[in-house]
Amino acid sequence: MKFIGIIPARYASSRFPGKALFVIEGKTMIQRVYEQAQKCNIISELYIATDDVSIENHVKKFGGNVVMTSIDHLCGTDRCNEAFHIINGKNKYSPEDVIINIQGDEPLINPEQISLTASCFRNNEVKIATLVRKIDSTEDLLNPSVIKVVCDKYKKAIYFSRSPIPYFRGIDQIQWINKHTYFQHIGIYAYRAHIIDEIHELNQSSLEKAESLEQLRWLENGYPVHVEITHHASHSVDVPGDVNKIIKLLNEPKT
């Protein structure tokens, strides 16, 4: 079984246009993501999938692999699907090989998270996998930008939501985190090659539209999502103000 890493990187982010090329402490965000992912030795090939010539040229300049994809994709999974078919032009990968969708706005992604996601596919029944991390603050629990995941005892996702689930009736919200173990979704996905083709063909679902979460489309159509627990935090850059936290983390003393 082989693993192909693909980093979707579009230019027209609504909240932070051009963030892939934003320079953080001397390197662009997309270069930092690429170099972190390169440290994961289970990946057979690593590519950036973009819709923008300036990103393409920049990736080539720092020596990365890049493929150009359509500007019309609505989500990273669709971009990964197109990129994979370009990469796999000579059918060097099998339908059971795995595509790992690595977020292009996480410049500090830990390579161990990529390896952990890949490890889920030791189980031949796993078709789609992702990561979760325990939520340890009420602020994150109540923040709609922090995606929550409800899982069953077999490590399968039941639901993804911007709202805290479960809701504790009659108990103040600040007490909820002491009543239940809540999990945050970590935005890395992996799919077997034949499955990404299938989910690419699915229409947007009602739950996906309501929460603006593409993974709900898969659940609503009966595709189980396996989850594994990571202890590493996720630090995404959604708006310009998030860059400051990345700089702070980069400059923390190494222990």
C-alpha cells in the first residue's frame, strides 16, 4: 500500500486571499506546510495542488512538486481528486492506495499526525480516515470555528458540528467540559483512491450545507469515517490575525 500526500492550495481564500504565499518568518506558508509534510517518511510522493500560476511558480522555485487544477473546485477533496488523476496518469497507483489530504494553511503540521492518519489503513475496512483531539477549554468548545466530532466506541464518526454535542440540559455551558470528553476535528483526511472518486461524485447534502462541513456529505451518504486520536494541537491560519500565533510558536524555545 502506498501513500500519496496532496496539499490543496487555492489563491482566492475568502477570509485571507493569497495566504498560501504569505511570508511567515522568511518562508511562505505553503513552503512551510510542504517541508513539514516532507518529514513524514511514509509518503511515496508529495504534491501541492493549486489553481494559481503564482503559487505554481513559487512551488517550483523552492523545489516542490506541483500540479495545476481547476479554479471551480468547492472543496479540498475535489481538488485532491483531480490532482491524483493527473499524478496517476500512467496508473502507477492501485485503487487501494491512499491519498492524504494535508491542509495548506497549517504551517506547523506535525509529521506524526500524517503518519497516524496513514496507520488507520492497516485495517482493510477503513476507507476514509481523519484525526481528532480532546478539547480542553470551554472557549474552544463554544467556538463555532472549532469543529466538534462525536464518535462511537468503534472509532467511527457519528457527526461533525460547529455546535457542542451533546447538549447538557439544565447545566450551565461552562460546566459541560467537566461532564463529557469532547473532541475537536483535526483537518487532515485520507481516502483510498477508489473512494475519493466515489465521494467526488456526490452532490452537496443538506447537513453539509447547514454546517458548511464537507465531511457531513460522506456520512449522510453512508460512508463511514474512521477517527484516530492525536495529542498534537492543530494551528491553522484562517485570517491574517492567526499569523501572530504561528510566529509566537515558531519562536518558542525548543525543549
